Amino acid sequence: MECMGFTMLPEGCVSIILSLTSPPDACKSSLVSSIFRAAAESDVVWESFLPTDYHDILSRLVEPLVVSSKKELFLRLCEPTLIDGGNKRFRLEKWSGKTSYLLSARELSITWSHDPIHWRWTSVPESRFSEVIELKTVCRLEIYGKIRTQMLSPNTKYGAYLIIKISNRAYGLDLIPSEISVEVSNSNEISYGTAYLTCSDSKEKQRERLFYGNCREMLRTRVVGGGRRSVPCERGDGWMELKLGDFFNGDQGDDEEVKMSLREVKGYHLKGGLIIEGIEVRPKDSRKLFVC
């Protein structure tokens, strides 16, 4: 009897209730009754799953969206979408509506990136951006990215990941580990550690040891120990990702700056062959996509 009474609630009341749940719950509720089905399709429900600044995001799209409902808008924004002149990629997490960004290499601050002796801007078919950047040769590797907390979903733990490839001509990248960090301004929250950029096979490691001799161990003594250690992981899109660190984005009362970095400046040796697509900032509790 209680269940029957619940299904007899007015559609507007059901819409308000569903707006307090999640996108998967709203989709599943449409199976309860015709009133629930109508409520689950309403703009009231799906607008509540959109970020509060979605009007601003829509104004920054490279290609405008034409949609007939808030639900369609939500589902379209769950697909990777270019914004800000094609220099960022925006996406909503389909199960939660939380925001995710991929900052292109053009959005990053990379030491000597405008010097063609050291870096080369190029395009690759696997990238979502028109350009990526390839390291030719450099002795100081410094990559910095930043994002404002108000662009992100509140009360959410985020991870920052450097999206990379390693060319066949790579050299000197892992003589000593790089130092990585994620820091939130005006906060004590900082995540730091070290990282290796390649997953070299045994033959490559043997050649490197033979070429550099005891220099490798001497260089590694210059790196501050402690923290976690990261190595690249394969993604499903032809790239690898290297975790830079985590941070928690609390209430959006304050708009803080999140600084992300990878640095190798202590070896003073030449290195090359690193291809950078950008830095992705995404919720840590991402789940598999649901069907709606």
C-alpha cells in the first residue's frame, strides 16, 4: 500500500524527489510507473544534474549544441566536448554529473616550449586536440598546469594526470625520476612524489646503464626522497597517463588555484622523446557509464 501511494504522487513532486538522486537512479525510476517515467524525463530533474555554471560552459563550446531537453543536454555533455577555442576538453561524468577537464599542451606552461630547438609542436591522429608538443632535446624538463576550483564539482576528490606518449627516439627521460606535485593555493593540501616517464624493457635499461655508467646513481642522489612514486599507465585511447597527485575540492565559497607540475631539473643531462597531450583533471570516484 505504501508503494502504491508513493506512485500516486503528483508528477511535479516526483520530479523534485528525483532531482535529489543521481542520473542512474532517475533512469531506473522510469520503470516504476507512467508518472515516474514522465518525471524522470523532465527538465527539472536533469537540470539539477547539470553543473551550476553550465550556461557559461555552453557559451565556450567550439561547436554549439542543439538539444530539445535538459536530459539530452546532459547526455551530450557527457561526451568529450572542446571548449575555449579548442584548448580544453570538457566532460560530465555520466553517473554523477561531476565535471572533468583535459587541458591541452597549449594550456600548460612548459619551459622553452616556444623554442624549436627544444620542442616541436605537431599533430597526431590519436589526439583530441589540433596540436600536441614533442620534446626534442632539453636539460631542464618543467611542465606546469593550473585550474580554478570553481570550474570543478564541489565536495569531490580529484586526480590530476599527465597524458603522454613516448617516442621510439626517447632518451635520458628516466636517468633520475621526475618530481611531481599537486598543490591547492591558500591551503595546506599538497600532494608530492616522484615519477618515471617510461616503462623501459630490459634491453633498453642495459644499453642505458652501459652508456651512462655510474652517472645514473650519482644523479639519483640529487632527488629528494619520500612521497609516492608514479609510473605511466596505459589508457584505452592510445595514450598513457601519469598520475601527478590528488586533491579535494570542498565547498565553492572560495575560488582557489590548483597547481600541477612535473619537473626534472637536477640531472642537467639531455633528454628527449616525450610527447605531451595535456593534463586531465577528473573525479577520483569515476565509475562505468550507465545506459539511459
